[in-house]
Amino acid sequence: MKRTDLPQIQGKRFDIETLHGDIADLTKQANEGPTFLRRNGRVSYVVMSEDLFEKLWPDPRRAWGIEETPIRERKILLAALRRSLEQSEESNKGTGLKT
């Protein structure tokens, strides 16, 4: 990934001690780019969207449970399954086999 494709690195900072009231802001900011969490005034953690994480650190071994699969991945999987089913139905036409 080219550096020019990455979002701005200096996102908003949140204090862990007061985070409970800022969850909506945190998730909104994390969708825009890396978001920093401070503990005792020092940056200790970085939060980012799953899409950005995948771009920065792709791993073909990554797996999700059904309920936690990102929407983007679900759409890709469902489209592939539909294509496979259509191809199977097409190849079974006239054979008497049902899919």
C-alpha cells in the first residue's frame, strides 16, 4: 500500500479515563483514520477501522466467526457462493441432477 493511500495519521485523542462518554465519537473518528487513546496523559493505544487495519496488515490466514465477519467480507463470500451455485445448476441442466 502506498503511503499516499493512507488516511491522515494525526487523529483525535481520547483519554481512557473518560472514554465511556465518548464511544460514539471514538468510533466515528476511527472510521476516518487511526485514533489515539491516552492513559495518564500518554498515548498508549491506537484504534482504527477493520478496513484500514486490513489494508495496513493483510493476513490471508485471518478468520472470523459467522456473526463477526465484516460486511465487506460477507458480501464477497455470498457473491462467490451464488456464482458457484449458478454454475453448478447450469452444469447439471439436462442431467436430472438437482442442486
